[in-house]
Amino acid sequence: MDLLAAALVAALALLVEHWFPWELLIRRPLPPLAAYTLGVLALALPLTGLFLIRGEAGAALALWTVIGSGGAAVLCAHALDRFLLGLNRKDELIEQLKLKDGDEER
């Protein structure tokens, strides 16, 4: 029964998160990393509660260790994407300036 309750809490949390008017609250769409975090929390918190109720603290620790490493990987991937996008934009700007300088010399 406690497994069913945890599953129901997770499902309801995800439904609320899905239809919550985020744009009215924060005046813009919910950023992807925030959406990922809220979704993971909606799943992990009820499961953590279930583990703790059942006396399975080791399972809760394992869950949060996996979540933490996965979250760190996603943050690193997004940081790398931003860095590479910045390099690409810089290279495009340099190329545009070179082209513009070439036009002015003619």
C-alpha cells in the first residue's frame, strides 16, 4: 500500500508541475534545468519517503547518489554547451569583422 501511495504522490506532483502556470509566477517559461529538477524531485521525494518508512536508508542514499551524479552530469553538459556556443558566436563575429574590413578596403 505504501508503494501505491508513493506512486500516487509522484504522479500527482508531476501533473501539478505540468499544468502549474509557471509563466504567470516567474514571467517567463520555466527554464529546462528547473523543469528537470522539479521532475526529478517529484519522483525522488516520494520514493525516498518510501525507503525511509521501510527502513531502507541505504536504498535512499543510493538513489540520491545516482541523482546527484546525474544532476552533475546534466549541469556539466549544459555548461559545456554554453561555452561552445560562446566560442562559436565569437568565431562568427570575428569572421563578420574580417569580411567587413575586406569590404571597406575596396
